[in-house]
Amino acid sequence: MKKIISVLLCVILILCSVSVAAFAEDSNELRFGADGKFTVLQITDTQDDAYIAYGLIDFIEKAIDLTLPDFIVITGDIVEDNRLGDISTDDEKFKEGVTVSGDYEKTLENVKSAVAQIFAPLEESGIPYGVAMGNNDYKSGVTTEDWLKIFAEYPGCVTVDMSDDTEGKIDTRIEVLSSESDEAAYYLWLLDNGNDFCKEQLDWMKNSETGSVPGVVFAHVPVNDMGNLFEECKAYDEGAVLSGTATYRLNDEIAGGYAEEIILPGAATEEFRVWKDKNVKGAFFGHWHTSGFTGTYDGITMGITYGCQFAKQSPYGMRTIELDENSGELTTKLFTYSDSSFSIQRNKAYAELNDDFSGFIAKIRNFMTFIINSLKYALKF
């Protein structure tokens, strides 16, 4: 009898584990709503350590409550590897970073602690989420294998390695199912360019059987194609940024927002050509921390999103991307920690002034702003 009871208990435990696994899988299923809409919340550059900044978790919780997303993506630099600074933002002063030189186990422990605190509000929300790796995540020294083990510990995290390239890139393709069937209506591409893209990785994307279904890309480092959102300008023009001996700004006919840095206009990259071939409608990045802007070039809406690194300079922001099942298009909005309007920040610092004298004063102000921003960029660490 005891043996029979033992066998029955084992069977029950196996069935329970199967049902739990099935439930977990179903709970992470992504599907368009009955209204044909699907909202993604992008968080980027949390760049923290085992001592989390006071405002970071508050921002994540508020952003989730206000935007009610269907999916959340962190576009890299979850952790900071090692940096001096960090004054009065958390419980450890003057030092920011997870890396302990010569001690991998302690570094890994710090990374796990940081991830646990950042992922906690995501897990509590019950909303599935994923990660596109950033350069600082790798600079921490933690291996790809250990990052994947960390992600696997969290039921809500859908990040897995699908590209299987020799460089160990962590790339994930996620289906958003139609509201009316089990067919994919959109693809979310979480791409690892923390150490740049590689050919095998792009070949994986190119060869993925996705048909004409539209998609949206999330990665950490902005691609050079974003340079085509900029135009050459005068040094006194609003938003002017120095590059070499010339100045550039966002082309307000196709882009809006604020850029402290620029990428020069140029020919399409290999990754951009792959995205065009795969019917990608949008591509969104982080990495620049205090820049936040959006523009459309050659049919792809691209944007850089403000970071959430509360131990560094503000503004801190996030982005929503709303996908439309019926049109296949998307719309996106930036917002900052102090802003709940969810409108793109155009940073029009000075009103349009029509008369000559006022226009001259505005040009002087713009030029001074350009000088200050150039100095800030040159001295940034």
C-alpha cells in the first residue's frame, strides 16, 4: 500500500509540474487586444548595482501603472560595470558598479542582486518582459551563459538565445498573436548589439520564416542609419551639435526630440537592409542616456530613449510603442520621470521670434546653448 501511495504521489507531483509549466507558458503568451492594439513599454539603461537608486523602482512601478503595457522590454545596460560618482542616490556613496576585480563570484552575486531588484516590479506586474543586451552588461564580466541562467530564473522573462551564433549573441524573436487567431500578427525582435552586430546574427534574422508579418526591433546601441535623421546646420541654430568642423541638428521635417550627440548621415547599413527585407516598421535603442528623439527614415520609425540611470545626469525617461494589428503600423511616445503627458519631448527652448532683434538674441542664446552642450559632452564621463 505504501508503494502504491508513493507512486500516486509521484504521478500527482509530475502532473502538477506539467500544469504549472503549461500555465507559465500560457501566461507569457502575447496577443493583440480585441481593439487590435498592443503596447510595449521600453525601459533602457537602468545601469545600477546591488544598491539600487532610490528613484528607479518608483519610476518603473509608476510607468507600468500609467501605461498598462502588454509587454516590457529593457534595451540593455541593466547594470553598471564600474564607475565613481553616485552621490546621494542610493545606500552606497561615491561608487557605482557591480564588478569586483579578480572576484567573479562576487561580481555575479552583485549582478544577481541588481537584476532581482530591477525585475521585481516587472514580475509583480505579471506582464511578460524581455531584454536586449547592452555593452555594460558585458563589461561587467559576467558570461553569456550566466546571463541566460539569470533570465531563466524569472517566470516573466522571455529572453532566450535563438540566433545560436558563434559569438554568443542573445537574440530573441517573439510572436504577438492576432486577436482573432493563433497566427503571428507582429514580431518583436530583441537583438543583442552590446558588442556590435555580427554576420551570423543578421543571417539568423534574414533566414527566419516570418513572411510579410511586420516587426519592431529593440537593441541597445543606435545604428548608424539614425544619422539620416540629422541635417547640417549653423552653430547658432537651436539643437546644433558639433561633429568635426561642422554642426548638425535633428531634421525637424522627419524627426523630433532632443539629441546631445549625433551620428553623421550615410548609406544604409547591412542591418538596416535586413530590417527592410523583414518588414520591420520600427527600431528603438538606448545607450545615449540623456538624449530622447524619434524620426522616420525610409519607412522605418527609429528612436533613442532616455535612460533610467538615476546615479547619472537627468532627464530619465521611457517610451511606449503601440502596434496596430489592422494597419501593421506603429506609433510611439516618449515621457520623462517628471512628465505624465506622454508626448514627444521637442525641447523647444525658445519661442519663435519674428522681429530681427529678437531673432538675433535667440541666435545668441542658441549659440551659447550649443557651447554649453559641447562642453558637457566633452567633459562627460
